[in-house]
Amino acid sequence: MHQPVSDPIKRDYSPLIVGSALVVFFGLLLMLLRIAQEEYLMAIGAVWVANGLTMVLHVMYWRRYGLSSGLKVAVVTQGLITIAPLLLGEFGMTLIFFMFGGELRFW
């Protein structure tokens, strides 16, 4: 007869690593494309979006499996970096519009 397993959920970092690596890879490709097109603020936007997507993956993994204290600090720091432009008020919103390639015209 089989002995009961104390922790039935296997904590494996490989899905997190694969998902994060894919997001970062395509984010870097978009960043390089924008740099080649000389659209530097949109390159920053590509990195910002990739950071936000990996943050969402890390938070989902944290909620499901838990993380060590060092990784928790890293995820919280990543979240602060992601929402930092939103905390800058009107300047932050302008920065986000520029990063996404929006064109602001003052009449």
C-alpha cells in the first residue's frame, strides 16, 4: 500500500521560468525592433509591458505555490517598478502614452 504524501503539490519552477523567459524574449525582440526604428520611448514601453506581464506570472505563481522571502521581495519590487509611472500623476500618464506610441498634441 502507498504511503500518503505530505505535500501533494509538486513545487516546480520550470513553468514559471518558461513563461517568464518567453515574455522576456519577445519583449526584448520588440525593444530591439523599436530601437532599430529609432522609436526609443516605445522601446521603453515594450520593456515596461514585458515587466508587467512577468510580474503577473510571478504573482500568480506566488498565490498558488508560495515563494521564499527573497523572491517575495523581488516580486514586490517588480510590482513597484511596473506601477511607478502610474504614481507620477499627469507626468506618469504622459510617459505611458509616449511609451505606447501615443501622440499628444496641444491645441
